Amino acid sequence: MGFIEEGRQLSQDFVTPEIRSLDARLTAVEKRVELLDAKVEKRFDSVDKRFDALENKMERNQVQVLDTLHRMENYSHVLERLARLESKTQNVA
């Protein structure tokens, strides 16, 4: 046997099985990573839904607060007008 053939035989006997073993392990690791990625994605989707719901609730509350402030401002104007009318009627009487 020549030197080159011995190198090929050595490669076939030792290196090739190692490469196959490493390939199998890498495939298993890739599958686990994919599963973990799917779990993480599912969690993020859940968190996104919660944030969307919270954002919608905050928007509704903001509209309610602004409506209440607007009504209070209108009441304030009405009270000012009423106070002026009362002062005018006291001055006339």
C-alpha cells in the first residue's frame, strides 16, 4: 500500500465516522434550537397580545379622561356665567 492509499484508508476508518457523528449531533442541536425558538416566539406573541390589550385600554381611558376634562371645562364656563348673572341681579336689586 502506498502512502496516499493509507491516508485515504485512515480517513475512511476514523475521520469519516467522526464527521457523521458530528453531523448527527449538529442536526439534533439544530432541532432543539428550532423548538426553543418556537417556544420563545410563542411567548413573544403572548406578550405582544397583552401589550396590545393594555395599549387599547390606555387609549380608551385617555379618551374618557379627555371627555371628563372637557365637561369640567364646560361646567366651569357655565358656573362663571351664572356667577356673573347673579352679580348683575344683585346689583339691579
